[in-house]
Amino acid sequence: MTLATDLVTIPCLRDNYAFLFRSGDRVAVVDVPDAAPIRAELDRRGWRLTDILLTHHHDDHVQGVAELRDATGAEVWGAAADAHRLPPLDHALEPGDTFAVGNETARVIDVSGHTIGHIAYLFDGVAFTGDSLMAAGCGRLFEGTAAQMHASLAQFADLPDATLIASGHEYTAANLAFARTLEPESDFLISRITEVEGLRERGRPSVPSTLGDERNTNPFLRAHVASIKAATGTGGEPDIETFAAARAAKDAF
């Protein structure tokens, strides 16, 4: 199995997700909103957790770490720049670092914007993006600027369309509803809204998504597109101004 096909999406809290995968002799989880559902999934599969990967410090991504670490002895990975407000780290990571989880190799990138020091983990076929690039959206700018988030999301530009975007929340329907206010006639958006409605009606998560779907429907990856510029009143302006206008509109949506 590849990471992309062996990935387990675990609902946590009200609308968070953790992501679990196994590779070789390692089992990793990305973010720990709540230990209980992760422990239950590990028990169900008979897996022993070895690694905890953290994207950023917000409580709804880390508050279960202490319990999960105590129960499993897993090693904790996270950003060196955020170490002062993350749970204690065994491995403090810098942007550009690479490391192995079993047979898989992760590359660390800085995706500051939602918070400063937020990181994403890029594996072959899967990007664990936390609250940076999200399904049909991006994280609210609590600490960073629109320019920082725009630059952060630009780092995904060279990845294949088939890359899975494993983001941290079930916000897809609301994000798509906003996106459609900017591009109401988009066939891609209409189709994706229908698909997500069907998934949620069946109690299934709408994430991970594919980067190809994000390129076609996520306004925060489309600041260069004429229809988004027109909808935000930023025609003829740099893409960062379009991005900032779209983010401000989403904040008020």
C-alpha cells in the first residue's frame, strides 16, 4: 500500500480531523485534536503508534498529544520555530528538513499565515497541510498576513494534481458556498458542491481532497484568474491584492 491509499481520516472533536498512516515498521498520526478516537482506531487496526506529527500549536490540533504520547511512547515532531508553544518535541524541524517515516520521506515547508511557524509535511502523493491550504479554502489569518499566506500556498504549485490535500477541518461545504459567490457559474464548483453534499449525507469526510480539485475550485489558489479578480474588484491589480480581497470577503461571509 502507498501512503495515499493507506491513509485513515479520523474525525475528532466537532469538525477536526487527524490523519493516520502506516509505512514499514512505523505508524504516524498528523495532529492530535483528541486522543480517544485515535486510540480507538489504532486498537481496531492492531497498530502501534510510533510518530506524532504536528502542524501548528492551536489547541484543537495538539490537546490530545500528552495522553496519546503517554499511552504509546510515540515520538513527537513539530516546528522548531513553534516549539515554545507546542507540546514537548522529540524532533524540532526547520523548513527544508526531510525525514523518514518508515518507507516514506517527508519534506517540511513553512506555511505561515494562519499562525506563524505553521508547517506542512509533503510526502509523495500526500500533503498534510493543517490549517494552511484547506479543502476549498485556507485558514483564517490569525497571526500572519495575506502576503504570507499567499506565498505559503504558492509552494504547492509544482505538485501533481493527484496530490491529496489532507487538511484539518470539515469546512468544505461552507468554503464552497463562499467560492460560488465569486464564481457562480463554475461547473467545477457546482459539481464539487454536489459531491460534498453526497459525502456528508452519508457521514463520510470530504477530506482529503485532490490538489486538482483545489486548483479548479479554491479561490485562494485562483487569485490569478480573471473571474476571481472581477468578483473581488481587483482587475489589473497584483495577485496578492486579489488574494487579500478574497480572504477579507471570506472573513465577512
